[in-house]
Amino acid sequence: MTRRLLQAMARWSHGAGTRTASRVPVEYAVVGLGNPGARYARSPHNIGFLVVDRLAERESIRMARREARSLVGAGEIAGRRALLAKPQTFMNLSGTAVEALLKKHGLGPDRLVVVYDDHDLPWSAVRIREQGSAGGHHGMESIIGCLGTSQFARVRVGINPGGGRAQAEYLLQSLGHEQRKALAELLDYTAQAVAAIISEGVAKAMTKFNRRARGEPSEEK
């Protein structure tokens, strides 16, 4: 464990005293990135929100509470107590919400899983990593900047429809017809990947769920 990660984890330990006594402490925070509002609800850039919604549905977790500038719900995922969260700050300020959530629940970056869209990956590709750069994603840039570390688990979901790099207008428009038909499988698959991170760890989840695109072989790298 690097000195930088140890320093970052120490920052979050001070938040342990802010837990509400009447609530069972959570062990993990799963944060999906997106933009609030009906306008963006079914856009490629909101795939993180959609995965969290699917997890909430699968695990019967009610996403109705607002805290730390996020819409949240808590429950069990793979037998572990987890917090699901959708920051309501708009994408570029996601880090302020994530930082506040971790401090509130006394969690370190090692107990954080972030799910977000990646326009450099083909539609339906899934890549799990235990650390890394933001890769040009403004939401991830905000989180890394606020936490002071990039050493936390993330699940990147491919949204590129093909034909070159996805343009900015594509990110915020509604999903196309073919994508909507394939969306259920993608959300289910990614939700299973998140559950595997919590139950088995990042390394095993990478082996099982990393894929180039739907129907293509998994890849461990």
C-alpha cells in the first residue's frame, strides 16, 4: 500500500464519528456517475446512474434518501452492507459529493466503487480496474482531485457506438434504438460485476467480468 493511499485513508477515518447511531454502518460505497434531471436520464453519460438503479432493483434497496448532495439508499449486496449513491451535483462536481459521502460513513477510498461511462470503449464493453487515471472523464477527474488519490475501484462501461470517438452531443442525448434494446443485458451484467467486486475482490471480478463488448471473450488486464 503506497504512502499516498495511506494518507488519503487517514483523511477519511476522521469521518467515522459522523455516522448516525441508528443506522447499521456500511462497508462499501457504490457510486454511479451521471447528471440529475429527466433531460439526461437515458443518455449514455448517465450509464453509471442506470447501473446503480439496476443494483437497487436487484437488491431491493430503496433510493429515496438525500445526503451529502446525493440520492442514496443502503442495503446488502453479496452479503455486505453497502451504500448506493447517485451524486446530484452534475458530473463535473461529482468529487464533492463522493468526498462528503465517504467522510460521513467513515469509509476510505479502498471501500469505494465508482461506475461510469467510457466513450473510448465500444458499446457494452466492461472494464474493471483497481486504480488508474481519469482518462479524460470529468467526473472522475473531480473525484480524484477531491480524494487526493486515484487508488480506488472503478467499473468503466463502454458507450461508444462506433465510427470514431464519441462526440460531446452524443453523450447527453437519449440512447439510440439498438442501444435501448441491449441496455437491459448491459445493466444486469455490470450490476453483477459490482457485486463480484464486493464479494470476491477486484482481481477476481476483473477475471470474470472484463469484456471487450457483449458476446466477446473476457479479458484479464
